Amino acid sequence: MKTYLTASLLALVGTAQAHITLEQPEAPAGSSYRAVFKVGHGCEGGAATKEIVVTLPEGLGGAKPMPKPGWTLATQRRPLKVPSESHGKPVTDELAEVRWTANGEANHLPDAWYDEFILRVTLPAEPGELAFAVRQVCTQGEWHWAELPTAANPRPRAPAVRLKVTPARADAHVH
């Protein structure tokens, strides 16, 4: 019983470390994906969240953020290494960063509350893993969820938000 309880507590501690997560942590290559970033708490000391900044990995097509009532939405773009074409139009850049900023204290996300920040993307055609860096700015302090596991640090304190891109399904319609 004692071993079972210890294992259960360790599992909960591991889960608690992933403070910003994706609603769906896996999706097929080449598919349209709705990235729902779940924010489950504020910063240390119970500070409310006032800004979420998501840095997108390269290679996501047609990324579009969802506006959030009470929050200002801002984006930054970066040039593509290899320009492409979409619906007959040249595509020379891609979304690099999305920033949601609360419009005043009344719109801050309290530490005790939960919320979601959403964007839509088309995933790369090749399977693999994508990592999103997320900066959570609070009324006091901030978290930069950007660390990747290494052999020396398999469980980082502030892990990046990771998405597993699985092989494409044969019946998938890519748009």
C-alpha cells in the first residue's frame, strides 16, 4: 500500500509540473489543428496572469489566433526559409508569435481560475515533435515555459508545451 501511495503521489507531482498544456497533445501530420493552450494557475505567490505570449515553432501553416474578449491580441511574423504558395497566392512569411494581453486588472486571470488561449494551424506533413515556448506574465513575476527535457534534466521545472505530430491518416483531408 505504501509503495502504491508513493507512486501515485509521484505521478501527481509530475502532472502538476506541466502547468500550461495542450488540450490535445497529439495530432496527425498535415492536419488542421486547434491548439488550445490551457492555463491552470498564475505565478508564484498567487499572482494573476496578465499576459500570455506563445512562440510558434517553424513550419506551421496558416496559423491564426483566436481573439479573446477582454484581451488585446498582437502578432509577429517571420520570413519563411522557403516561400510557398497557398490558394494561388505566394506565402513568404509565417506567424512567429501570438500575444494576448489583458485589458486592465478586471480582465486578469486570477491564480485560482482556469482559462484557454487558442490558435488554429496546419501541421507539417512530417511526423515529429513540436515545442511551443509560452511566456506567462503575471502581476508579480512570470514563467517562461520553454525548457526541453535533456539527459541531465529529464523533468524540467518550466517545460515547453509539446505536441506530438503523428503519421498522417489515410483518410485525412488537408486544407
